[in-house]
Amino acid sequence: MYNVTHPPASVCILRLSAIGDTCHVLPVIRTLQRAWPDTRITWVIGRLEAKLFGHLPDVEFIVVDKREGTLKARGKLKEQLRGRSFDVLMHMQLSLRASVLSTAIPAKIRLGFDRSRAREMQWLFTNLRIAPAVHQHVMDSFFGFAEKFDVYEKVLRWDIPLSADAVAYAERVIPQPGNTLIISPCSSHQLRNWRPEYYAEVADYAIASLGMRVILCGGPSAIEKRTGEQIVSLMKQKCENTIGQDTLLQFFATLGRATALLTPDSGPAHMGTAAGIPVIGLYAATNPARSGPYLSRQWCVDKYDLASRKLLGKPAAEIPWTTKIERPGVMDLITPDDVIKKLHALLLSLARHKK
């Protein structure tokens, strides 16, 4: 049904959201670009996510605003693609909304997930499926779309261009790169968030005992602003609170000048990976083996198995791979001491690599 000896002339990737998952898609695109340098790649992406990726010079972007509703967005997408057809559609989103949108994308090959993973009836909207796999990281599942065409050598490269404005902002926030811990304290899922007093304790330790600068970063939502204010009020040392002050691209540029990022399971965790810095991820509600920062899983504080045993009555190995243990108090299984130990180990590793 497909011919791997002749790379497709055009590929359309459908992955609208969220920030973390779109960060996982970009290395797959880089992988395809190296294997198929003459293939034109189009990415159908969400409005927010396009603010981070939409200026990439070697990818065509078609932006979908999910706030418009599925049917209206589908109509707009169909009009934008009128008269066009792709050799391959890589349908990387497991949602019925995305599948409905996919019907507006003309393509000969419509590649989706294997039947066991094709939730929300995605399999009805595809005519080819990636190979079945179990216990994969989300990014590895996306690489399955390249592997279906015998493209196996992964290119773990993001290469997100920085605007002059983003660079200038980052240089103002971190004039001298390094020796800076960025804390992005909030996930969009509230039950994945850690206590402000715990962040304050770690931040105080990083400043007083490790001589680091600490910068709080985050979006403009009420919960993020409130959390930032609480952390500052609970601290004995002085940190910088920039929550709500930057754009996605400015935040990304700032990450690139930091030493490390501390964050729960969230989009920023994967932005940190894309920016090339180590990420101390806080994982109890979700499984870091599946959704942790791809290149920093050794630095994650992993209490997922403990959470499963305490709250579900069985070890993590006996629950479905995609299970989220988003229960009140689950993140309290992570202590400030757990994070401080990881931070020490990380700094020691960085120091050894500099020698």
C-alpha cells in the first residue's frame, strides 16, 4: 500500500495540542526531513502551539483555532486545503475532534495508531496503522509513524528559531547564562501541582546553599499567578517572579540560558528538553516512563509506583500504562528533600561533564 523506496512528495502531520506533545512531534519531523530531504511537510497545529513552532522556516503550518468549535474549524480547514492532496497524512492525535478534522485533509495514505491504542475510534478515520507497541514513551509512539516507512534513526533535534525579541527578553532575565534554576510550578492539571511551601523550601535551599539564582516562570492564568505569589511570600531568600510576563517563545529562550528547570508533568517540562537543559520533573500523578522529559528521566522524582500502591492498591506494573493517578494529595508523596537530592546529583553530573 506504500512504497518506502520512493519517499512521499508531501506529508501532512495532524497534531493540534498540547505544548508537550507538540514538542514530541518536532524530532519526528526532523527525522523525516533528514531521511526525505525533498518531501514537503505540512503541520496542522493548534493556535497556542503555533506561537512556539509556527515560525519554523522549513515546515508549512496550518493553524486550527479549537475555540471555534469542531465543525466550523473543519469547514475552514477544508477550504484552506481545497484543491490539494497529500501523499501521507500522519494522524497523531487521539481525540474524536481531531479525527473529525482529519476528514478535511485529502490524503492517499491515512496513517494512525494501531487498533489497541487508537482511542476514541481513531481507527475509523485511517487506512494504515503503525506497529503495535506497549509501554512506550509518548515521543517513541510518535516515532512509530516514521518507522512505518522504515525510517528508524531518530534525530533528537528541535532547532526552534528565536526571535530578536525573545533573545532580548531572555538576556534581560538571565544576563549571564548558567547557575540559574527556573521553577515553572504549575501544570494545566491542578492535581499534578506541588505545594507552594515545598517549592519555597527548595528555592531557598538552591539560593542559600547552592548559590543559585531562582526564577519563577509561568503563564498568565490566575492559578499560576497565585502560586507564584505564594511561593515568594513563603520564601526566606529572594527570587525573581516573572510569572505572566513572557510569551511562549520568550520563555523558551529563557530556558536556554538556565542551568535546570523544576516543574511538574507539564508542557514546560518538554520545552526544557527542547531547549537543551536538564529537567527535574515531579511525577506522582503520572508515569515519567511514559510522559517524563525525554532526555531527563533520570532526574525525575518518580513516586508513581508508590502512588499506585497507596491509592490504587497495586504496583504500577499492574495498572494500565496510560493511567493517571490524579487524586487529591498524590503530589504530597514528593518531599522537598527528594527534589534537593536530585538537584545535588544533577549539579554534580554537570560539574563532572565540564571537566
